[in-house]
Amino acid sequence: MPEQARNHGSSHLLSQVLSHVPGRANDRAPEDHATIHVADQLHVVLRRLVAAADGGQPLQAFLYAAGASQIVADRLQGTAAGPRLLVTAATAVRGRMGLAGWHVLLRDLAVVLAEAVIDSTEQEAAAILLSVRSAVEGLRLGLRGQAARLYSNALLRSPAVFGDLDLRPDDVVALAQRFSLQRPDRDRPLLVLGLRTSGAYLAPLFSAALGRLEYRHVVTRTTRPGGPLLPEESGLPEAVRRVGGLVLLVAAPPRTGAELASVASRLRDAGFAAERIVPVYAALDEDEHPPPRLRGHAAVILPASQWARQRAISGG
């Protein structure tokens, strides 16, 4: 595929995020001169998401959708630092979406938009943006009622994996390709579980890359290490386990593996055998073996020398 037809590959992914004030016509910043607003509140993130979709900018739209999804998931699922909100059903009052509805919409929107980022031509990306138009339309009015009150102080967190570390979508594609060599069965159910914060961005991209490799049964979710696993879908891991599926733990490059080990431990407690829990990450060094805390798991690891950034420097 011609390099100019792709929507990824340039350096510092976060520096490509929309920096203009949304809603102003013909005021779209070039992708390579934009900056991310890591302290934005959710209603601002949603405005920027809508502006990116309107402006035909799939990468920016994806990043804001993933960031908004991370904010909402943290509030609903809880974190190690705070309890989850005990809200269950989506309450439709005058067309207003309930909290659970916001969660599902933003999560699924990030998954679809990721397909426009991974190895998509401009035409394919435009078609994907068109396909999510109705979902994006629902975001134009922003938060209302109970959702507005409960998310009023929620801020976008910066995923260091795309900023300081400069991981790129090409690296996520490389991880998916490595996984396909280890696990070639395209019909086996896969639960891609991203570890937030970075996993909220990496997991949809990884799932999109798996889709490009023709894996047919991929479900994408995120969790926060130290918090509940999937409190809003407690039966999902068991459903995956019963049909012989795998759980792929997608995370930022680990230093000790403690967060990955924590989530893997909860999955083993839920009945998963260690070989059906697959850590997936780009390494900070050349070690293609997982840290001691993850021994027993067949991890998928991209060595540091194989990151797109390093290959570009070395000319490889």
C-alpha cells in the first residue's frame, strides 16, 4: 500500500491531535502541527471528537473517542483510587443517554474509528467516518442531566505510550502480526482487554489490526489495573472462557509487569488457564521473554529495536 495513502506512521502520534477550537469552519490545523489537550474535560473532548469527524480527520477522531471512552470507563468501572458509580441501565429521558449508554457508544466508536487508522486508504477512512455519522451526531449536544453532573470534573489522561515513548500504530500492527504467527487460528474467540490508560488507545488499534489479519471473533474492552475487571459485563470473561477463547492483555511497555500480572491473576481466578492469557506489549529493551511475574504466559512482545521509531532511525 502506498505510504501516502496511510493514516499513520508519522512521529509523535499525540502531536497530531486536533489543536484548533472546534466548530470554526475551515480552521483545521495540519496534522503534523497539532497538539493534544490532556487536561480537557469530557464535554470539550466530545466537541473536539465531533470537529475531527466533521473535518475528515480519522486519527484525531479516534484519539478523542478513545480518550472519552477512557474517561467514561473509569467513572463507571472505578479505579484503584475511587469507587465505580453504581449506575446500571441507560435512562432515556427526552432522548438523553444514560451513563451506561455513553460508555457503550464511546467504546464502540473508538473501536470503529481505529479501523480508519490501521492500514486504511483515504477512501476507506472516509467511508468509516461516514458510517459513524449517526453516532457522532448524537454527541453534538454533549452531556446533559445526570451524565453532565457526574462527569463534570473528569479529565482526559495523557497516554505516555504515544507521547514520551513515541509508540506508533505501525507498532501495534507489528504486534498483531507477531500474534498471528503464534496463534494462527482465525476462528478462535478473542477478548482484547486494554489496560487503561494506554490500553484504551492500544486495544482498539490492536483489534483493528487483528481484523485486517482476518481474525473473525474479536471483542474489545478495557480495564483499570487494581479496579474491577469488567463490572458492567461480569459474564463476558466467563462466556469467552467457556468457548475456549483467549484473553489478550494489551498494555503500555511494562517495567516490572506488575499491572499485567495483577489482571492476569484475576483472570486465572476466573478460571482461565495461564496459556489462554496472552500479554501483548512493546518492550523497552530487547528481551523477548516476559518479566518473572508473567512467566507461564505466552506473551507477544515487540523488542525495542523493532519499534517503528527505531527502524526509521536505523533505516531498517
